[in-house]
Amino acid sequence: MNRSRTDDLLEIVNQKRKIEVTKLAEILKVSRVTVRKDLNALEEKGLLQRQHGYAIINNPDDLSYRLAQNYQVKLEIAKKAAELVKDQSIIMIESGSTCALLAQQLGKQGKKVTIITISYFIANYVAAYENLNVIVLGGAYQPSSQVVVGPLVRQTLQEFRVQQLFIGTDGFDLQMGFFGNDIMRTETVRSMAEKASELIILTDSSKFQKMGSIRQFTLAEVNQIYTDKEVPPAIKTGLESNNIQLHLV
């Protein structure tokens, strides 16, 4: 996948945390006018902040920060996954940066879709799209991830049944499957999966190199995975041998 100038710009800002606009222009070998235009576009997407001649990363605890990590790859994954969702569908989307981009793509495509989610971030992220009907489940609110979790979510879920659930993941082990890092959120996502016919994971390939703390799903429980072509060959073979449909961008 070809990297764009904005990919390079985001990477530099994320590494430096705070950098002058003039310095960015020097590194990227473009004019300050061009850099400012790029920064304006990225700020509008919530991927960074601008302040008095500087570009600054978002708060690392905020989902907007995670959205900026590997942004272009996540966007391509979201575009590909959006092809799976039919007009007039009712789907569930868990949370996470790639899931937020999926919801945005459905909005941009004009599909009339009802999205059931635990993510207040996603609900706000796509609020401007009139073709999307967003239902946010109730529960205990986690400010850091902007999601709701717990028994109230499970109780509300009893009223729903959908074809597709789209989720993110925090880590992976070829023998044990997919992992999360928060026990309440992991339990909530497992409850969502009980109400969906298909479980679909959206993740950039970096997550296949990480290990989470709480098992999320076994390989046998996952139907499809959308990721990028950098997934290691051994893992690709392992996923496909477990009858998981693998979509690479």
C-alpha cells in the first residue's frame, strides 16, 4: 500500500508529540501552506490538534489518538468491510478506531443502516449522517474508551438479534485466539456476539504481534477478519486453516 504525505505527517507528529509547522514543512520538503492544509484536514478528522504554529498529538488515552495510529491502513480496512454491509441492514459495531471508520464509511456511502453499538465515540463520530440510525446500548460508562459495559448492556441485548457484529481486538495468539485488555469490555463484547450470526474482526496487522490479557474469542468463534497484507504468513495460514475468511487490503 502506497503511503501518502499525510501518513508521513501523522507519523512524525505521533513520534515528536509536538512539532513546529515550519519544521514539518522542512522534513516533508513541501511549503508551509501545504502543511497547514494537511493539518487542517487531519484536525477536522480529529487525528491531531493545532496550537500556535505547532501540531500536537491527541491525548493518548483518547480514542482519537488511537484513530491516528496506522490511519490509512485502518481506513482501507474499513472501506473493504463496508462492502459487506447491505442497504437497510441492522448491524452491531463494538468500538475502536477501525470500527469507527467503518461506521463513517457506511455514512459516506449513503446506505441506510441501523447501527447498534456500545460506543458513544462512534455515535458522535457519525452523528451528521442522516442515513445512519444509531442505537447506543445502556450500561456503566467507561470514560477512557467512551463505551458502556456491564449487566445492563447484557440485559438490553436480549431484545436484539442481528446478522453481523463488527469488533476490534487488542491482541492475538495462534493457539488461544483473540484477546482484549479490559475484562468488563471483553465480557460485554462476548454478550454482543451471542446475538449475532457472524462475528467479524477489523484490525490492522500490528495486533497480531501483541498479546492481550483476557481471552476475547477463540479462532472457532470468528467468521471473518479484515486486515492488511502485512499479517505474518504463518498467522495467515493458521487463520485460514481454521476456516476464517481472511480479507487483506
